[in-house]
Amino acid sequence: MKPKIYITRKLPEEIVNYLQEHCDVKMWEKEDVPVPRNILEREIKDVDGLYCLLTENIDKSLLDQAKHLKIVSNMAVGYNNIDIKYASERGIKVTNTPEVLTETTADLTFALLMTTARRLVEVSEVVRNGEWKTWSPMAYTGQDIYGATLGIVGMGRIGEALAKRAKGFDMNILYYNRSRKIETENKLGVKYVDFESLLSESDFICIMTPYTHETRNLFGSREFSLMKPTAILINTARGGIVNEEALYQALIAKEIWAAGLDVFENEPVDTNHPLLKLSNVVSLPHVGSASIKTRIEMGILAATNLVEGVSGRVPPNQVN
Ligand code: GLV
């Protein structure tokens, strides 16, 4: 008998076909609506494997429903949506999808940095709304990227890929990480600094760190007060790393210049969220890894992890 799995969102056909070759598959058939919690609680009861997205909260009470679960395969590199500690205690493997999304996410991060620095969304609206009157010396001016100082918080794979892009813009690159990365320093010419120095010296600060208990609200009012008034914050990691209320206050008090946000504490973000009312905030719907090729690769990698896990083998991307 094939192992039973549940997939929490409609996936591209080729991925479902692959999974069906190896597993008895049940899937939530909607693409734009996450599976309701009560259905997930019911479905998880007798499956061997769960294929899920970052939109599902895989907490203790959900895992307690599962009687035979061997593996939770998350189609994301981040896995803060899963209670890893409890899954480990229960002997349930957890996997993610690293590497395949590194370059795509670094591309988006740099694009968001450029968009925010040069106010591209805001000034594009000026043209569309018929508000473009004339060329004027200081109208629509932003911040320079070429030669500026970039501070990267979290020098993992995506941080490194971002540093490579920044080198092409002759940026002075600082980084802060739990541990120093001497090899990366030698390879890319990036400089390790303490967190406070990174905050006060950077023109752009990009958050590239995982979301954990230690990084929750890492950016609050104290951190914004240390930043330059011309500084730009870019977050393509997880919303909860930034205290959104403190960010809003820092932006309206002009303690910092702008923010580019691909992620929010609660997603999808409420359209009444105060940050969305500010013209110096560029907001995106969590699209860091959203290229067609990368999303397919993530989907396939998550499927491979799942098949290995339900078959009792060690999946390639086990995180616990
Ligand atoms: C997306 O945010 C991911 O973690 O893959």
C-alpha cells in the first residue's frame, strides 16, 4: 500500500503526478485559499506525510491530531510556521526548500532596494495619474545606490547572493551575523561589524535572517533611532523581525527615509495597515521566490523531500 499524504494547496500538475506515482494523494483543491484549519486537523489524522506551505501553522495542537505522521515537507526555505521542537520530540521529520530560491530571492531583494531608493512605484503613479507637469530640479529625487553602504543582517546563502549583486554597484558591504563568515569576507570583501555599527553606518539595511525567538522584533524604536535619517530598510525575510508600529513611527518622524517590505507580521496585510498609507513604503505580497522556474523547483524539491521521508529514508533537506 502506498503511503498516504495530504497537500495543503493545489499544486502544478507535474508535481502532483510525481507524488501520485509514490503516494496515495489527497489535496486541498484551491489555489488562492489556504486550507481551513478544521479540514487540516481532520486530514492530518491518518496521513504519513504532509506537504504544506508557509501559510499553515503546524503547531503542537495540529501535530497532536496526527497519528502516523513521519514528515512535514514545507515548500519554503523558512520554517518558522512549524513547531520544530515538538515535531522532533515526536520523531516527525521536517524539511524545507533551500538553495533553489537563493538567486531569485536575492534578485527580488535588490529590485526592492532599487525601487524604494528611487521611489519607482510612487513616481510611476505620478505619470499614470496625469500629475507629471514638468522636469524639475529636485522633483522625484531619491537616494543613490551606486557606491552606498549596504548593511546585510544575516549572512546566509541569500545574504551572500545579495552581496554579489551589491558588488556590481560598487557598494561598501557590511554584515552582521551570529557567527563571523571569514571565507565570505575573503571571497566577497564584505566587512563584519557589530549590530549597532551596521545600523548607524548603513545607507541600506537588508534583513536576511531567519525568523526565530531571537530575531522577533529585532528592529524596534531603539534600532531605528540609531539609523541614518536617509537610511532605507528592506525586509524580504519575515514580517515579525520588524516591529511594524515602531517602523511606522520612525518613518513619520523621519528617523529613517523609507522602507521596502515584501513581508508583514500578518499576511495578507490588511489594506488599512498604517504602513500602506505612507508614500515612502513600497509593499509587495511576499514574492521573494516568485519566479516560475524557482517556484516549480521549490515544489519539486518539497515533493522529493516528502517521498523520501514517507519511505523512511533521510530526505535531502531535513532541518531537525
Ligand atoms: C519564503 O518566504 C520562503 O521562506 O521560502
